[in-house]
Amino acid sequence: MSRLMQKAGFNVSYKKGHHIALQRKEPFTTLIIPDNQTLDSGTVDALLDDACISDEEFKKLLQRK
């Protein structure tokens, strides 16, 4: 998930324990993402909502290499 968010313009701010903090400057947003192989669908939905990423944009980011 952190790689996907980096494609969306977020940068890793820090990593502590099993969490990664990501920040984006425009619009300013900070996300704390669990550093797990899998995330619950509710967690993914909440992160996308906090990042203001639509379902369509999410699908496009998944297709990018």
C-alpha cells in the first residue's frame, strides 16, 4: 500500500515499528499505514478516503508499473 501511495505523490516521512508515515504536500495529507502484507478492505477504503483518492484513480494506480 505504501508503494501505491508513493505513486499518488506521497513520500515516506518515517517508519516506526509496524507502521509507515507518508506525507503529501498538495493537498497536505499525512497517512499512517500498517506495514503488513495484507490489509482489511475497510482499512484500504479508509486510507483511500483520507488520501482523497477515488476508486477510478485507485484502479489506475494499480495498473501503473
